[in-house]
Amino acid sequence: MSLELRNLYDDFRDPQTIKAYAKLIEEEAKKLDRSINIMEVCGGHTHTIMKYGLPQLMPKNVKFIHGPGCPVCIMPKHRIDHAYTLAMQKDVILVTLGDMIKVPGSKGSLQDARSKGADVRFVYSPMECVKIANENPDKRVVFFAIGFETTTPMSATLIDVVQKQGIKNILFHINHVTVPEVMEELINSRDEHIDSYNNQINAFLGPSHVSVIAGAKIYEKFPKEYNRPVVVSGFEPVDVMEGVLMVLRQFNENRCENEIQYKRVVSYEGNLNAQRIIKHYFEKASLFKWRGLGNVPNSGWRLKSEYSELDAEKVFEDVLPIEEIEDHKLCICGDILRGMAHPTECTIFGTACKPNNPVGSCMVSSEGACAAYYKYGNLL
Amino acid sequence: MRKSVALAAGNGGEENSELISGVFYKYFKNDILLKSEDAAVLEVGSKVAMSTDSFTVSPLFFPGGNIGKLAICGTCNDLAMMGAKPKYITVGFIIEEGFDYRELEKIVRSMKKELEINDALVVSGDTKVMPKGTIDKLIINTTGIGEIEKEGISSNNISEDDAILVSRDIGAHGATIFTAREGIELSSELQSDCASLYPTVKALIEAGVEITAMRDATRGGVAAVLNEWAKQSDVCIEVAEDAIPVSPEVFGVCEMLGFEPTMLANEGTFCLAIKQKDAQKALEILQKFNNNAQIIGKVSDEHKQRVVLQSSYGTKRFLDTPTGELLPRIC
């Protein structure tokens, strides 16, 4: 018998199993004397939660807060303007991943640049840049690198190949960001004057493909220093349901731990080779501005100075716009990401701000909280 | 050297007639076309349906079809969806200078084959050749006239008496084109569903099935059709997610790239709104043509103008109209 793709996840989408977990969650929630808000940090989790309608299976006192874990959504406008500007340079091929190309900056999206004649391509693997560079020796390929820990080693590996093979026409614009720092930022954000304005996050579902690379160890400080349980969960509906159950059990059993639900791929230490190659080429930037959240200390990577000849931000310094752009005034993405507001509470949700013309970060990709609500609807 | 289409072939002169008689007449010939008048004169006995569409696809040849087959199926299917028998077709070719003659012939040959399936004739045509680089290889426009065999089919009349069906497993064309275009090296048996639907429609009409509406789920996929219907008929369409037929290959592509099968294009798959009492009969006929045909949902007034997907574990969500370019999710 041949193994079909379906065989790999059918059990993790099994209706009976999902129902059984819903029942266990309900029983566990009854024992709680409070409500629990669980932030799923990763956009992949948000996608699963909305696609499978999991909030409808939650008891009244268990809620999801959709986090900032969509790499496309959090890209600030001025960095998209960088991509746009680079794409419009003569003899430049701008390469990036998937749905990055539809996100508007202040000048337009990469799609707009393409319609004005720019050569913009999206790839599945950064390695495809090597082929593009070889086929276009008289052009410069700029890889606009985005993503969390998950995609960072792929960019680092491409840099490694460029270095070792002496490829002269690939440059990098690095926008890789890291998860634990932004989780800390969310927990630490508080208003001294209005208590209800403080974050409402009680526990985290930890991003797990991030942890395949960086290990579950990166979340250790959340139970220890911030008193927030973490369960590193998989992306299928059964995974998310089990993750929620594990969180609730921690509360009922008075535990506060960093647990792994997604044991089939996540280890505590992560992929050490991947971690090594990241540290070889990258160093932490002191600040990275997140769309909707503002500056978050130590949350971004940049190329080490010894590789500055590969750094598109240095090579094209003269043409790239410098000034940062503030988020739209009516947009409440920051509050949504902190768990203080719901997408439908935003005055421009579904009116001025829609998936085909997103204002704020959460409407940008299908993994953003607002786009997910817009697309899948909250039927409850 | 292989022969290619020269700019002069569009000039109305000798090279032009060489292309017309050497390729187009060779495959399309019939009494009306060969009269070579300024316009075709047609006998039409009944009410007619008329539809036009322009076709551009990259790559031109894909597993399961090519631009030519697409151009005939597309227009004939639009006619069939209105209960009409495709009869007369006009074809306009806009060709990029330097286009390979043999490829053109291959495309025209598959058009002929598809015309035979529909028992339709090309009665008028046009050729233009554009300078190299000004268009992407080849664009084909087809316009068709069909004789109405069943009147009253309309997307505005769907009611709670109707069941919703699809004619086969969905998304094959979209998945095929996407993987072929992006050069994703997949070894799979994935093939476009590109096919003429008139034979299926004819069987339904002949069996006396009460058809409320039919629409082929081309761009925007099944999601777009159901949303258009919900809005046009001011109803709620409720679909059982598990009932929607999806092949393992299409499912795999969707899993890999983060697409929804309901949003992928089809070129030989249609949605039907059939009176409840005839739904089973319609299904049996559809399944004679494709075993994967399925009843996927019903009509209600719960969320008017919306399409609701129901999971088998009791949750619901809206199925929206796809927007923008189809782009893979990042993680």
C-alpha cells in the first residue's frame, strides 16, 4: 500500500477525536473559577483555529487571542517601501516569499511594482535565487528575506552558498524577526492609568515550527519569569485542541510550565546546525519596528558587518527611504495583537480595511487575525 | 529550422492565406466557413444563447489540455450552462510573431476534436500577428451561439427547494496550472479537468431533470460560483465540507501551498442547483460521466447572501469569494 499525504494527517483532523477533545476541554473548563485567554502567537495556529472554527468548540470561559505571528503582516511600511524601491531599480530582480508581494507599503505593493515593469518573483525556497542569479548574470538578484526562526536558516544557508560558490550577483535585504522578544513585549505592554488597557494574555500556544529550529527552550522564561504557561502545539486541529487542554490542565493542577504537545517534530534544544548557521551570518539588531506594535528591542536579525557587501540595505543605501512611517490612526491592530480588542471592534474592519486593500497588519495575510475573521467569519 | 509564424502572416496577403488554408481551414472546414464571405449566414431555429471569452494561459500546453481545447470548452460550456446546445463558433487568434507553426497546428487540432464533441462548427475566424514581445505567445477569443434546449435556467431563481451538486472532484485545473507555471517539480498524476460539458448537460435535460441553475466553476472556483448564487438569488447556501469531492493530488497541492480547493479554477466542472426531488436522479446521471459527482449542500435562509461551510464536528464558517492573485502562504 502506498502512503498518501492524507495518511499523514487524517488522524489529526478526525471529527470524532476533535469532538472528544472538545468534551475534555469543557470538563476541564468547568473546574476553573475564572476565564482563560490563550494567545496563539503563530499565524499558522490562527489559520487552523479559524479554518476549523475551533472557537465554536470552546467553553465560554476559554478564549483565543490571535497573536502577531504572521511574518508578512508585521512588516512595517517603510521596509516594504525598501522592497518596492529595490524592485524599481534598473537591472534588479527582487525575489521574496509568497504573499509578501501583495502587502502595500506607502508607495504600493510589490504587485504594483511588477505592473509598472519591475521584475518581482516569489519563490518557495530561497535556494531558487541561485538559479535566477545564474540565468541573469547581468542583473542583481535581491532576496527580500522575511519570516521568523522558521525561515531564517534558509536565508542563512543561501548566504552560505553565495559565499562558498562566490556568486557575485545576489544581495540580501534581511527582515527576519524572532518570537520570544515580541511575546515579552506583549506581556510587558501595560498602561499605568487604565487597568483594562493591560494585556489580557493568560497563557500561550507556542509557535512550533519556530521551535523545530530554535527549540522549545526559547519559551522557558514565560512560565518562570512571567507566570504564563506555554504549550508548544502542532498545527492540525487535533493538535490545537490538545494544546488547549494541556493549558487548562496546568491551571487546574496549579502548574505553570513550558510543555511540548507537538512532540513528533519539536525538541527542547531544536536544530543546532540551523542555530549555528544563523549565528554565523546574523547578529541581533537593537530594534525592529513591527507593523501595529512599534519598536521591539532585540527582535530582528541583520547581517553581520563583515558581510556588508551582500547587504542590500548598505549597497543601495543612497536610494532607500530612511524615514519610518506611522501606522494608520484608526487601525487598532496593536490592541488586537495585545489581546485588548477584537477585530470586529475596529471601526474600519470590513469597510475601509479589507483583505484586498488592507490598512493594518492584521488584515494583510490570511493568517492575520482580521483577515481570518473577515474570511471565515465568526458565526457565533 | 522549424517554421514559425511571420509578422507578414497577419497582413491579409499571401502569407496570411497560407496560414488560413494551411492550418485553420484544414481543421475547421465546413460549408459555412468555406464560403469565405465577409460574414457567416446562419440558420437558427429556436431561442439562442450567446457567449464570448478570451483565453490566455501559461503554459500553453498543460497536463490535460492546451489553450485551444480550453478556448472551445470554455465558450461551449458557458452555452451549455444556459441549457443551450453549442452550434456556431467564431475564433479569433492573436499570435506573437515567431510562434511555432507546429505548435499552432497542434492547438488547432485539439480545437477540432473538442468541436466534434460539442457537434459545433467554426463559422468565422480572424487572425492577427503581433510583433515579438508585445503579447505572450498566443491569445484566442471564441464567441459561440447555442440553441436553447431547456428554457428558464437562471442563477436568480435558486430557492430552498433546491439541492446543490458538483459534477466531479474540484480544483484540478487550478492546481495543474499553478504547479506547471511555477515549475514545481511534482511527480503526480494531476491533470486539468478541461472538458466539454454539453454531453453531460444533454443527458440531464433528456432525463427531464428539473434544473434550476448551472454554472461552470472557472476562475474563482466553486467558492465564487456559490457566492454569486447566494447573492443573485438572495439565499444562504449551506455546504457540508466533507461532501465536497477533492482528489488526493489536488488536496496535496493545496496542503503544500496553503490553498483551498474551493478557490481553485476548473475548466470542466460545474455546480448545479437541482430541485430536491430530482437531486438523486441528477446525481446518478452525473456519476455516469464522473464517479466523483456529489450532492454537497442545500439552500436555507439562515445567512442570506452568504455561503456557510459546515464541518463534521459541528463548527461552521463562511466560505468567501476569493480575492486577488493566488499566492502561497509563507509558513
